[in-house]
Amino acid sequence: MPKPTLTTESGAPVADNQNAATAGVGGPLLLQDQHLLEKLARFNRERIPERVVHARGSGAHGYFEVTDDVTGFTRADFLGSVGRRTPVFARFSTVADSLGGADAVRDPRGFALKFYTDEGNYDLVGNNTPVFFIKDPIKFPDFIHSQKRDPFTGVQEPDNVWDFWAHAPEATHQVTWLMGDRGIPASYRHMNGYGSHTYQWTNAAGEAFFVKYHFKTNQGVRCLSGEQAAEQVGKDANSHQRDLVQAIERGVNPSWTLYVQIMPAAEAPSYRFNPFDLTKVWPHADYPLQRVGRLVLDRNPDNVFAEVEQAAFSPNNFVPGIGPSPDKMLQGRLFAYADAHRYRLGVNHTQLPVNAPKFEAANYGRDGLMATRNGSRHAKNYEPNSYDGPVQTDQPLSAPLAVSGHTGTHEAPAHTKDDDFFQAGELYRLMSEEEKKRLVATIAGGLSQVGRDDVVEKNLAHFHAADPDYGKRVEAAVRELRES
Ligand code: HEM
């Protein structure tokens, strides 16, 4: 078979791809060498802004299959019958480092899913942890600044990391989680995923429920110790990416079983803690796990840039039967993601193949940089119109949320047991003696590097408040390391 002809971007054949055109042999370059100019200019524009968080990640295609009937709780069409399969794109990520960062690090992992349903794309943008460090979105930029590279030293600074946590007692639960045995997953295949926030489901009768999503890995949870991770990073900084690509290429398709916890909406106001607080889990004894289906990843992207780097997940992409809860963090995220996509990928990012719904979106949005979908010849670009353009359904996607009170910068509504520490203590007490030892050593290893005594003391106070034994042990270990 003859090879195809090499062309310029405009399609003209290229005569020489090895020698730039010059004025005479050995002379200066000619401005008329379109192929050279285009090749250099295009190369300069290959990078786009990386994600401000979760920059380093890996993606794969697959499907979600319903195994259990949940129609009593949601009218979401893609969950509407057992056996129903919906195509999915997943992206897993680390959070704090930039695009070139190492995979096997102590950091939460992103667990982002895009379900290409018949009613539009549903994005569930979660993590491998059921809780988070903060519960108000106004703190997010400060939190991330403290965890990423310091603007002066250019490296992640324990002083900044722990200084933020010193001022965020609500982080104690997630810090305990992150510093514990599950803090460094062995690979993306060997970790669970959580929606983390509380979401709302609405059934066909209009009844509302609050739900939490749990994706349990069918590969089993496997993690690395700090030492194993350091060795792994030295051997192969891209270990998670390599593992995922190679497993799928070998036909060893990773899968997860989805369970949900379901709370009838009427129980939320009187629950013993705020059920919309992202720093807390719902005990399974109160709301047991109910199986929904399984997620299978079975196809690698053909091109990492096109499909993984350009993937745009937004927690605000809901479908009928699924909606937001009043969780303030979630509400903040409903704005932040599509805004980031407009900056990172442009206003028409939803037209890129990985982000487009599986049918053509129909609305009156037009034009903008890189528009490829502008309506057919006679389609009107305003609404209402007297022609045959798309019209609204008059069917809200989810049930309305009841609100009361005055506007203002309020703290969360008070429930009987809303302190920031009791679930961190419960998590600590669940651990075996060996796990507790490793947890304490990991925390002390980080906290002992902090220069300021007041920052150390404030953090110690949080561990004491979670559990006296936890506090005592961390304090002793930190003092020992600081004095040595
Ligand atoms: C990525 C904002 C909390 C999970 C991002 C991005 C932004 C952002 C701007 C980059 C998006 C892009 O460029 O494509 C925020 C804000 C938060 C918040 C403002 C709090 C108010 C959370 C929480 C979770 C989470 C609580 C998990 C439960 C993720 C994931 C990604 C991400 C998984 C990567 C998505 C992907 O793979 O493309 N976040 N985030 N974030 N965030 Fe958040």
C-alpha cells in the first residue's frame, strides 16, 4: 500500500520534511517556507492550561450496567431497568501536583465519571475518599494554595499544608483518612470511588430522597506504605497510568460495584448531624448500602490529549431524576467546573467528542471560538419563535429544595451532633493497633517538619479533640521527632 502524502494544514503536499528552505546552500531561512512556519507555530501551541487541581490523571471508556431496581427512588432513565447499559468515560487523578507529577503519592484521588445517557450527560465528579477537608466553598482557593507548590520556594511546604489545617478543625476527619493506610492507593484500579457529597434523587411520583454514592472496587482495595510509594515513584513515576492502560490492553477490565445510601428527604432536618456536611459520612447502620449496578472500563482512549486532557466534567451536569442537595460545597462546585472549562478549553468545549452528548444538543447558544455546531440553514437563533425550534419541557429535573431564613454569611444549620471531631475519633478507634501506629508515624513525619510551634499545637489540639489516645500518641511522636 502506498503511504499517504504528507500535507500542510491546508492540505497542500509537502516536498521536504527534513530540510527547511534556505536562501542558497547554507543560507538563512526563507519566510515563504509555509510548512516550517506552520510546524513551529503549531508546536508552540500544543499545550493548554492544565487543570488548576487534579492536573495529573488517566482516563478510560466503559459502561455502567444496572443490576438492581432503583426506580422507587429515581426516575433517571439510565437507571430505569435492570440490565440497562450506558456508555461511560472515567478519569482518575491525583489532586495537588501538576501535570508532570508522580502517581504514587499521598493525596486524594479524583474519581470522575461521565454517563452518556439518552437524556444528556450525567457527570459524577467524586473522589476516592467519602469526605473532604472543608465544608464551605469560599475556603477552596486558600486550601488548594496551601497544598500546592509555594510561590516562593516552588515546592510543597509542610508549613503551608499544616498551617491551613491548623485553621480548619473540620479537616481532621479527612486528614485522618489521608494519613491512614488508604492514603496512597496502589493503582487507580485498586481504590473505591465516592460521590462524597449528598445528592438528590426524585422518583416518578415526585418524592425526593438524599443519596450518597459508593463505588466499591472489584479488584480489592490495595494501598502502598510511604516507603513502598517512595520506591515506586523512583522506579516509575507514571505507575497508575501504566497500570490502567496495560490492564485494559490485556483485557483485564477493571470494574466497580455501585451502592447508594438513601435517606428519605423528610428525615434530613432532624438527623443527628447535618446530612449535607461533606466532612462527615452517614453510618451504614443508619442508611445501609443498596446495590445499583456495576461500572466496567474496557477501552483505552485512542489519544490521551483529545480524550483525557480535554475531558470536562461538571457536577452541574444532571439528568431528570438527579439533582443537587443544599450542601454548600456542592453548590459552589456547580459554578466552578464549567467556568474552569470555559477558561481551559473554551466556550465550545461541550462540542468536543469526549464531552458531547450522544445526540446533538439543541438550544439557541451560538458561535464563539471554535464553534462547530451552529444550527442548520434555516434554524432560528432565538426563542420563543414561530418555527420548529426546540422548546422547554416544563418538567424540573429534580424536586425543589425547601429554604427559609434570611440571606447572610451563615454557618451550617445546627444539628444535635455537629462537632468537627467525633467522626475522626470513630475512624481512629476502628483501626487496628498496627494501623494506629502507622497513622501516628505518618502524621508525625509531616507535622514535625513544621517550623512554627503554634501551628503544631493547633493541629495537636485537633487530634486530642478527636480521641485522647490519638492526640497523646501524635503529640509524643511529634515531640520526639522535633527534639531528635
Ligand atoms: C477538578 C474546583 C471540590 C473532585 C476541579 C477543577 C476545579 C475544581 C476548578 C478543575 C476542572 C477542570 O479544569 O476541568 C473545585 C471547587 C471545590 C472542589 C471550587 C469546592 C468548593 C471537590 C470535591 C471533589 C472534587 C469535594 C470530590 C468529592 C474533583 C475531581 C476533579 C476536580 C475528581 C478532576 C475532574 C477531571 O478528572 O477532569 N475541581 N473542586 N472537587 N475536582 Fe474539584
